Amino acid sequence: MPLDQIKTLYVMSPFRTESAGSIMYRCAKCAKLQQVPKSCGNRHCLICQGGKAKDWLEGQGSRLLPCACFMITFTGTESDAMEQHVFQLLI
Ligand SMILES: [Zn+2]
């Protein structure tokens, strides 16, 4: 596993556990209490950022042309020549 992924997991690991603590919410209507574990807020965390990702995806969907289309995302560490090669394969 790459070092940056290990660092990210290390930063997120204490959250949503008893050691990180929790937040107590009270419903304004019924006064019911709900205890929620503290979140990490890390951009890589699916729990913390899942709602934002869903909102972003729905926002992008409203910008699509009214035709069949698809999106491919890839990340490479190779040169621009490799990127151009991949684009040629896709066309
Ligand atoms: Zn999180």
C-alpha cells in the first residue's frame, strides 16, 4: 500500500470510535437525544464525504447533454505520451 494511503488511514482511524468522543443532538420537536460519533471530515472518508459526493454527482448529471454518454476517469503517473496514447484508444 502506498505511503500516502497509509497516512490517510492513520489520520482517519481514531474517528467514529469511543476514543474520539461523540456529539449529542436533541430534536427540536420531540426532544429526543441522539448520540453521534465524531467524524474525521477527511475528503477520502466515504462516511463523512459520501453526501457531498452524491450531491456533486447529481449536480454533474444535470449538466449532461440529452444523449447517451459516459465518463471515464483515470489517473496515471506516466508521461503525456501515455495520456495521448490512452486518448487515442478511446476515440
Ligand atoms: Zn470520516
